[in-house]
Amino acid sequence: MTSTGHINAQHTTHKVVLPFYVYASLAFLAATLLLFLSSSALTGHYFNPKILAVTHTMALGWGTMIIFGASHQLLPVLTESGLFSITLGYLSFALAAAGIPLLVYGFYYFDLGWPAQWGGSAMVLSILCYVINVAGTITKGKKDNVHAIYSLTAALWLLLTAAVGLTLVYNFTSPFLPEGALAYLPLHAHIGTTGWFLLLVIGVGSRLLPMFLISKYDNERLLWLIYFLINGGLLSFLLLFFFSLGASFYWIPVAAVSAALVMFAYYCYGCLRQRIRKQVDDQMKISLVSTGMMLVALVLLTLIILLLNASPGHRLVLLYGFGTFFGWITAIILGMTFKTLPFIVWNKIYREKAGSAKTPNPKDLMSNRLFKAMIIAWVTGSLICVAGISARSASLLRSGSALLVAAALLYNWNVMKVLTYKPAT
Amino acid sequence: MSVVTNNDLRCTIALAALENVIDPEIGLNVVDLGLIYEIDFDEGGTGIVVTMTLSTPFCPMGESITGAVERVLQDTFTGAVVLVKLTFEPPWSYERISEAGKKFLSA
């Protein structure tokens, strides 16, 4: 008999988590295929229907869906309370799963009528369900939890990002904004990448990193400082944007976010230095490499801001976008998928058997060879694409994106291997 | 790592058995990890109360770990009724890892 105080309340059923993982892995494959089919588009201007389709498949179908899935599993750990609502989790999945293909279809064929409008609206509703679930879970849990506050703030920035995006979609068919969509894209893009992805990655990563490395390092003050720098940077960016104070002041948000990133790199270093577990597995290494990639993306962003006055800087913008979605965000997901998914599936299969029979290690559910091959294909493909964007070479972009398709196939293969794992009888 | 008990001999047997319960993420057993706080045996020998913690509250693997503790003790002390009580007071900390556990993790 087990007296389960926290246990029954905590258990997020795998049924609400796994659909997000499956959807995200298929979206990653779809995005790389779209990239391969539209590779020549990356030699031109970034405001292109094909590039918009690839970007939204990566940002929503890949990055956001897997974060939604992992969040439903990890929020109870971050907030130290049970998930607020499983139903909202299912609803969030259903709305996003229906909305994303409509939105991507709308962008790919530049049909911003009902497909993009309905798709975008479904996505906003999905995010709203997610925000309510995060807020409800936090309300049930510990109040002074820095990681939970990061998660909620990130979710609110995502809601704002999606609302701005949906406004832009409607503005295409019935213009009502004072300027064209291109003027508002930096707003939509920066609050999405910094407010949603960066804030969430730092908030959740700062909790998981010491947990996985078994590190004694703890620095909540530093995490609060990073939190205020990122949000302060974003708010100053919004003020500069809406009051048209000129590009010469954009160093303020860039400096704030740069300082936050350097501090987070220092936090990661602290965790590594004070870890009890000496061996760092490949999944954690890839996730840690992504911290370095954030800094590269920031250098590109600084160059864009410095150079945009003198030249259109399209290639830098494309490199920044490519580096953000296929580099940084993909790196974290590739690492963290195989750090979390085998455990979720292992728990589903062996929860009732652990202790009464010999059980495999959760890591045995995946293939390490497939993982290594996937990393090689992803790194090589990404580097070739970066060269292709820099040199405006369609053939390099085709070769690079073909390797990224291979990486996505290997990723899907390994995910399916874990999901379909059958215990030896 | 120290475990409070009211029966040293039975506790030694229980801890030896619990060394087979492995935290799936860390790869270390729950005894060396310092998750077991107290093991009480009733006088008739049919009841065992284990007070333990998890490395983090609301750990996703919590149910499988506490379930494994219960099953291992039921197998070891046949016919015993095992009650696993989960507590987070005091919370688990790295200081609770045994020397053998630290050696395992630093290898």
C-alpha cells in the first residue's frame, strides 16, 4: 500500500503528452521537406511565402508543440503541484493540430483568406488554453517559484506573438493598420523568439540542468536578474517600436538580452562545475551547445541592427532566422526529446513492474547510433545551408536541406522506436 | 545517509533489498541516493512503514520508485503489509548521497 500524497496529484497521463511529441516530430519532417522544396527561396528576400511557411512550421509545429507537450509533463515538477487541467491539455493539442496546417497552407500558397485566418485563430485559442493551464497550475503550487514565473511570462509573450501574427493575417485581406505587414514583422518575430522561446528555455533549462547533472549549484538571484533583463529588453524594444524612437536606440534591448545570455551561460557553467555526476550524456551535450548557439544568434542580431541602416541585410536576417530555428531551437529539442521521451514511455510501461522484475534502463528504449547519425546529418546539413544562404547558392541550399531531411527522418525513426517499444516477455 | 529504524537487523535486510530499486534517471539505487528516511517494523513482523522522499517533489518517476520500494519489500518479507509514506520534510539534498553513491556518480 502506498500513501501517495504528492503522487496521484502529480501524475500527468502520457496520453496528453505523447500526441504533442508525435505531432512535433512529423512537423519537423514536414518543415525540412518544405525547406528542401523551397530551398531556392532562401537566396532572395526573407519575406517570401515559402519561407513564411517553413518558419511557421518550425516555430509552431516543431518548437511550440514539443514545448507544449514537455510542459504538461514538467509543469508539476516546476510548480510542485499537479497539472491544473488535463482537458485543457487535450483542447490545446486539438486546436493547434488543426490550426497549424491551415496556417502553413495559407502562407505556402499565400492564401491569407479563410485558411490562414481560421488556422491562426485556432492557434491563438490553443495558446489561450495553454496559458490558462500554466496559470492554474502555478496558482495551485508554490508562489515564489522563479521557474514557474518564467513559464507563465513566456506563455503570455507567446499569446501576444500569436495575437500580433493573427492581426497581420487579417490586415492582408482588410488593411486597417497604418503600415504594411513588413513593418510589424520584427515585433512579431522578436517577441516570439525572445519572449517565448528564450524565456521558456532559460526558465525550464535552469531547473532541469542541475537536476540532470545532479549539481549543487543554485543561484536564484541570478535567474531573477536574467528574467528582468530579458523582459526589460523586450519592453524597451516595444517602446522603441511604437514610439518610433529610431534604430540608434535599439542597442538598449540588444544589450539587455546579451547581458542576460552571458549570465545564463555563466549559470550553465556553474551547474557544470559543481555537478556530482561527472558523465554528461550526448543529449545534455547537445542541449548545452545550444546555449552557445544563442550567443551566435545574438551576434547576428547585433550585426543586423548595426547594418540594416546601410543595407537591406537580407542574408543576415535569413541567417539569423535559420540559426534560430534550425540551429538553436532544434539543438535543444533534439537533445531534450531523447532526455525526456524514453522516460515518459518507460514510466508508462514499467511503472507497475519496477521492483518486481528486471527492467531496462530508459535510455535503452532509444537507439544511440540513430541519435549520433541524426546529429551528424543535422550539423552538416545546417552548416551547408549557412554556406548556401551566405553565398546565395541554391545548389548548396538543396544539398544542405536534403541532409536536414535525413536528420528529420532519423529523428522520427528514433522517436517511433521509443514509442513502439515492446518489453521482452 | 542515515536511516532511522526500530529494528536494526530487519532494517539491514530491508536496505539490502532496496539497493535493487534504481532511480531510472540517475542510475543509482534509492538507498545510496539517500531517499529512504525511516523504516519501522511492527512487533508482529507483518507491517512495515517506509518513510521516504524523492529527489524532487512531483518527480515524474515518483510513482514507479515508490511502487518498486513497496514490491521489493513485499517480496523480501513475505506476507508483510508495506506502507510507503512520502515526505518532503526535510527535503532531499545532495548531502544525503552516500560515499558509495558519490563514487558511482563521479566515475
